Amino acid sequence: MRWIMVLVFTFNSIFLSAQDSTIVLQPSNEIKLNSFNWLLGAIDISYAKNFKNTDCFEAVLIYSFDDDIAYSYMIMPKYSKSLQNRIDFNGAYFSFNSAFYETFDENEKYGAGFGFGIGVKLASKANWLGFFETDLGRNVLSPEENGEFYGRASFGFGKRF
């Protein structure tokens, strides 16, 4: 009899706590502009789609007008995971990325690699974003033994919709 009471009490508490949660719909699409690369002579724009409370998939496109930047264009798909379990995907996060790019160097024209990044994203109640992030990866197509590294530092603004 005692075990039955323990089981009934356990199941009731599980069902009552499961009914407590409410669903809050947040805008899940983001467009971001990287102000840092604008200063260096490149357009850096990204589109992100937030899933669940902590996951985000992002596509970054960078096109350079200046040959002082190491690559003429870069396409970088990213997966980000928030370090906090928040519905609005605010705060610190880490990311895994892959990159496909073309360089200005004639000897090593194309590159592709895998890397990681960290960043902070803050959103206002009006769904405006401010962010700072950095990505670093290693070129897997490099003929050098140690390989070539690629990087991206960004800070800027964006909008959720």
C-alpha cells in the first residue's frame, strides 16, 4: 500500500509540473550586419534561424572590395548553441562553423575549413540585436603541413522578425 501511494504521488507531481509550462512565441528569424567588416572594406551579412530555446542555424556571406582582407568572398554556415536556456536566445553562446572561401592569393586560390566561435548576443524588447562574436577555423584544403587558419571578428546590429 505504501508503494502505491508513493507512485500515485510521484505521477501526480510529474503531471502537475508538466501542465505548468506556457508556450511563448518569439520571433525566430534574424538578419545581422557586421559593422567591423564594413570598416575594413567588406560587406558581411548573415541570416539566422533560431530553433527551440538554445539552438540557432546561421548563414554568413562576406564579400570583400579590398584586397587587404585575406579572402575575396566567404560563405560560412554556422550552428550556435546558447549557454543559457533562454527562450529569447540572448546572452553568450558558442558555435561550430564551416567556411568556403576564395582568396586573392594565386598560389592558394580556394579554401574550405571547419572551426568554432564564441559570442554574445543581446536583444531589445523591440527585437533589435547587438552582437559581438569571433570565429576561428583551419583550412583543410591547404597544401601546407600545418594548414592555414581563417578568422572572423564581428560586432554589429540586426533585427529579429
